[in-house]
Amino acid sequence: MNEATGTAPSLHHHTTDILSIVIPVYNERATIAALVEQVQAAPAIPAKEIVIVDDGSTDGTTELLRTSIPGDNIVKLFHPKNRGKGAALRTGFQAARGNIILIQDADLEYDPEDYPKLLTPILSGQADVVYGSRFQGGDAHRVLYFRHFIGNRLLTLLSNMCTNINLSDMETGYKAFTRPVIDKLTLREERFGCDPEITAKIAKLHCRIFEVGISYNGRTYREGKKIGWQDGLRVLICILRYNLFPGNNHR
């Protein structure tokens, strides 16, 4: 592979009974082991393949992944330097073998117990893509930053206006896709701009998109939250770029 170092299956042998859980990781030494345990224990109808992409961590996460966290169903890949969440997802998508691919953040904000909610619309044949919304349903949500909430809502609103789909949480960390959708996506964004890029491109593909309510245990900046105002600005630029300039949508 040219995206990362590590061992990965051939890209041409996708398995029809595997859920591939792609975990982008950057400086998550305090949470990655517990997160993998939760993922392994989570209810899922297909078999689980866990694809961990370490994005150039500098806090000891890389060493922990190399020496610990065992599992016959775990694929570990390593970027030599930090490139961003979008780059880590591309690496993970390329390595994944399953016919369903689910994105899982490594920071324990999202609960793997919610997998059945995300998978049911796909397994029932109703959906091609499922977003897990932090703003729908009656599950527990940690109360955090008002400005983040407003910013997320405004960015989701602008994205919806451009795509003409009615998501409540465009930037959610929980997204699940069928293999044919992933195979049609050529992603370019290196960092957090991947969320509006993915959303714009699946809208252009006329995918059947579902949204389900999930629980959410958000982190504070003191606890390790990384996204900042610069990322919000990039998301705004990407909403406009990938929706208003058709030449960018399928490259």
C-alpha cells in the first residue's frame, strides 16, 4: 500500500459477511485499548474486522498498537507522519475487506453498543448509507459546548441546502456504508473536511441515506478534544467546494 505501512489484505478480495470497522487514531493512548475492547464486545450481526489506522501519533499510541491490543480480526496500519482524519479514512477504506464499512472514532465519544441501530437499515436492504445523529432520539448525551452545537447546526444546514438532503448531523463520527458506495467514492480531503466531502459525494450518487439517533459522550478540550475553529472554517470551504463545483464531485 502507498498510504501507510503495515499489513493489509488485498483490495480485490472483499468478503460479503464482514463488517469492517475503520478506526482513525491520532494520540489516543489513553482510550484506544478500551475502545477496541468495546468494539470487540459490541453486538453486530456480521463478523467484525477492525482496521486501525494510526495517523502518526506522538504520545505512545503507535508503540501501544505495535506491542499490545491483540486480536486475529485486527488490521493495524501506520502513517509515518500525521496527515489527518480524511487521509486515515482513505487508508482504512482501502484495506477494509467487508461489504459494510463503519467509521468508529477512537476517543470513546461514540458507543459501539449502537452498532445494531446503524446496521439495521443496511442489513434490511433499505439503506446504502447510515448516519448516526447526536441530535436525534432519546439516548443519553453529554451536555457540552453551546458554540460547537450552533456551529454544527449551521454547517449541517448549509450542507443540506447544497445537497438537498435533510440530515440533522452532517459531521457525526458514526457513518456506515455499503461496499458499492465506498468503491464509488474517491476522497481528497486530508483532515476534517472529509465529512462534508463524503456527504456531498453520496448525495450526488443518489444514495439511499438513513439517519438514526445515537448516544454521545463528548470530550472537553482538557480531555483531549482536537477539533478547532480552523477545522470549522475548512468544513465551510469544503461544503461549498464539493457541492458548487461539479468537477470536484467524482475525483
